[in-house]
Amino acid sequence: MSGKILVLTAIDDELAKARAPEGVEVIYTGAGKVNASAGATLALLVLRPKLVINYGSAGRINAQLDGLVEVAHVVQRDMMAMPLAPRGRTPYSTELDRLSSGHGTITCGTGDNLVIADDPWLDENKVDIVDMELFAIAHVCQRHSIPWRAFKFVADDAQNLAAGHSSASVAAGEELFWQAVQQISK
């Protein structure tokens, strides 16, 4: 792939900039949808990448998932403006509620909170993993017509252990992530 690849990740504990291959820029956005949106917008406007890749940790909803996964779809799990719109949909918006990268099979639910209890909505909407940034990043990419991909390291069981999430387990996925980026950048 020609042109610069931009990797967006929330915090430096998740990914070391020094490991980025040539032609790959790493930006730390901060945690949550607001920080991710602001960081992604500024980075896209300044760097004008050909591709944006999000990397970070994720909580597991689908018990069969472990390690590094590629995300195909992302929804907003914490957009709750009922009765103006159903959960997951931004009221008065014509934009998509489910954004797709075109890669992988996993669905991620993004929200500005930790999932620490069972949530039937996640099961009903076939959400496999949860995070705090991807929907915002994918939304900014869509608005700027930039393709995106996302890789998440499944670090914990969201419904039971989210509060005990360890940055050490996320760092374990770093090597796998850089291997995936090497394949993409060829």
C-alpha cells in the first residue's frame, strides 16, 4: 500500500511508537470517544493518511475470542437517547449506526464506560467485543473518506473482569499487531 499509514491508539501503554515500521505514524488519542474523535480529526487533517488503523484493548463478550482480533463492524453501545432513537442510534442523524471496515468478522461495541455486568443489548446486537474509541475513529474516517481497519487485543472478560484489565496483557498483543501491520503495508 502506498502512502502513510496512521495508527491510532488510546495510550502509550498499548503500543510503542518506536516499534512502528517505516511509513507508519503512531498517534495517542487518549481514552474515550471524545478524545479519540478529536485526535483522529486532527491527525487526519495534518497527516492525510491513506489508511487509519486503530489498535487497543477490548473486553470480551463472545467467550470464544482471545488474543488479537480484526474488527469488521462497530456500533455505539452507549448511545441511549430513547425515545428519540433506539439504543445505538444518534437522534436526528442520517449517518450510519453500524460502520464497517470490510475486513474481519468481529463486531465491536464502543462506549465511554466499562462493561462490568451482563448487557442483553450486546447479545441481541451480536457484539463480540467492547472498547472505548473505535466508533469515534471509524466515524471520523468515514466523514473524511479514509479507509480504516481495527485490531483489538482481547484483554479481559468484559462482563466480569473489566475493572481488573491489565496493560501488560495489552502489550502482549503488540507483537501480533505489528506483524499484521507489516502484512497490510506490503
